Amino acid sequence: MVSWVAMQEWLDHQQAQMADELQTLCDLNSGSDSVEGLKRTANWLEEYMRPVSDSCRRIVLPDYQKIDDQGTVLQYATGPALAWELGVPPTQAATRVLMTIHYDTVYGPENAFQRCIRFEQRRPDGSLDACMRGPGVIDAKGGIVILRWSLLAAKKFLDLSPFSVSVLLTPDEEIGSPSSSELWGRIAGGYHVAMLFEPAMADGALVSHRKGTGNFTVVVRGRSAHAGRNFHEGRNAVVHASKLAIALNELNGQRPNVTINIGRLRGGDAVNVVPDLAVLRINVRVNDREDQVWIVEQVQSVVQRFQVPDEGFEVVLDGGLGSPPKVLDEAMAHWMKVSESAAALVGQRLHWNGSGGASDGNKLAALGLSNVDTFGPEGGLLHSDQEWIRLSSLPKKAALTAAFLHSIDCREE
Ligand SMILES: [Zn+2]
């Protein structure tokens, strides 16, 4: 018999230590673009996870590409992915679980937001709630702390013998996991379920489904000319890209749950020169797979209409739906039920909500690996310099995570 009360008490006792560990981890900069910071953080994480397992494997990830505002394709390096294998070998395991979260943040080394600050919030009943503000406290370093302590609790209080658990920490989620995507593709088929440690919603809700999202870049090339001497020989790439932007914007409203955001348009330099280059960037959001197919076709066809080499314009489209929609299908409904019975074991009640934001859970779901992706902490204002965490959610979500591990049973399959 598992003593859930004893486990919960043990975890609650570790809250101060969890908070200290989180503070150290968040004070360590690991902005997605800082390879040095990512490597330093990876070293720290390897040590940090040692009580769970000393089998850390570093996976070198491929470089990723980005198109800059000059329309040039550039290569960028990222940090390593870190992997640990726990439990019995996968071939002998009745249940294979992937526990994963990213260790990069949106705050680079040049960002002013670098250090954690503790504060207290008054609850409606007048009592004080210990909180901490800091870069990555909920997105997603608090999730790493929860992941670690849930496994320590599982080792101490649970019998997970038919299990094989892979832990994977990745360095590039905040930029769309361009380097990890290939790795996901290779490993997703090997698991029954994945658990991700993204933050819960502001009200504590877990996420049942997520919109799909993707970025497109269009490089528009025209012909440059002197604005006075031979204006009419020029082909203005900024004007062409602006017309293209308006045409893409008109896709809004054609389907109820599809949005296209014209996010950025860069081009031109001196005002007396007809610009020969413009780079347009758009972000799209969709609810389901039909919308996904529709928007990709629409963007391609609109861009194709502006491909008019005879008139002196060339356009190149790059990008796509990097994070397909994560829908509430039958498999997801099953794992939501499992989560709810797990929560009941540790005296918690779950509620669910949809989210407009994507996570790596979208990518894994699209690869056929069902997942619950919000085992991370409670708090709010992520991606801002006000990002904060409710510290009591660290032991709370660690208990839920351990209970979920206990509640997974794939043996009949
Ligand atoms: Zn994020």
C-alpha cells in the first residue's frame, strides 16, 4: 500500500529546498540563443539530476536555420539535449513513459531580467502565499524541479518496477524546437505516454487541448534603382511585400478559428533608392487539422500569386505549421481521466482548459504520442519580466506527477 499522505508530507517538507534549487537554476541564464549559457546550465542539470540517476547522456543536436532580415539563411548552434533512462530496459517494460521539458528560456544574457526575487501574496482568506519572481520560474525551470522531486518521491514511496522512464531535457523549445524536432520524430514511437512540465494555466487549470501554430517567412526580391534618375526601372520589393501582407491578412475571418498575424515586415534602406528586398514574417494559429491543411494551402496559393518574375518580382516562402494543433481526442480524454484519478490519490482536484499557445506537447501529439503537458507549476506572466511562481505548487505538482506515474497502467495492451 502506498502511503500518499506520507509522500505528500515528505514533499511538502522539501518546499524550501525546492525553492532554493529553483532560484539557483533561474539565476543561471539559459536564453535559447546563448549556447554558452545553455551548456553551463546543462552541466548544472547533470549534477542536479544525479540523485535520480547518474546515467546522463548528452545528445548533440543539429544546427538550426534562420532567415535574417537580409533574406540570408544562417545556421545556429544550440545546447545539448540531456537524457536519462530509469527503471527496467524498455524491452522488458510494460509501460514506457517519456518525461520531458525544456531548459531554455526567452530571456537572453542581455535581458535586464536575470535574478529571482521572493515575495508574498495574500490569499482571499488572509494567509500568506510564498511566491518568487524570476526568469523561467514557471517556464519551465519550475517544471524541472517538479520532475526531479517527483522521481525522488517515486523512488522512495512507489514501486515502479514494470516501468521504463526516459527523462529528456531540451534546449530550444522557446524558439520552436527547431533542433529537437528531429529527435522527437525518432523517439516518439517508443512510448505509451509523455508527461511535459509546462506551467499550468493562471488559475491552476491543466491544458486539455492547444491551438496549432506556425511561422512563415517570405523573402521578396525586386530590383533596385535610383529614386530620381531611373525610378521606373525599379521594382519595389517593399510595396510588393506590403500588397502580399494585405492579401495574407485577408485570410482572417474566412474560417472561425484561424488567425494570421502579419508580425513583421523589414525592407529598404536609403529613401532615395527603390528597395530590392523585403522580408515578411507571419504567424498563424489554427484549432484543428482541417484548418491546418486549409491555412497552409491558402498561404502557399497567395504567395504563389505574387510570384511574378515577368514583372521583376521573385518570392520565396519558408516555414510551416511547426506545432500542429493538439486536439482533445479519445487518447487525450483517456489520459485526462488517468490524471484525475491520480489527483484524487493525493487529495487534488483537476480542472482543464484549452490554450491558444503551443508546447512541445503539440509536436509529440502530432507524432502520435499522447501527452499531458502541464505538470509544471502554478504562477503567471510568463515571457515577461513579471514571471512568477506559487512556491507551494512545487511539492503539489510533484505529488500529482508521482501519482500519475503510479496510475498509468498499460499492461493490458
Ligand atoms: Zn515559454
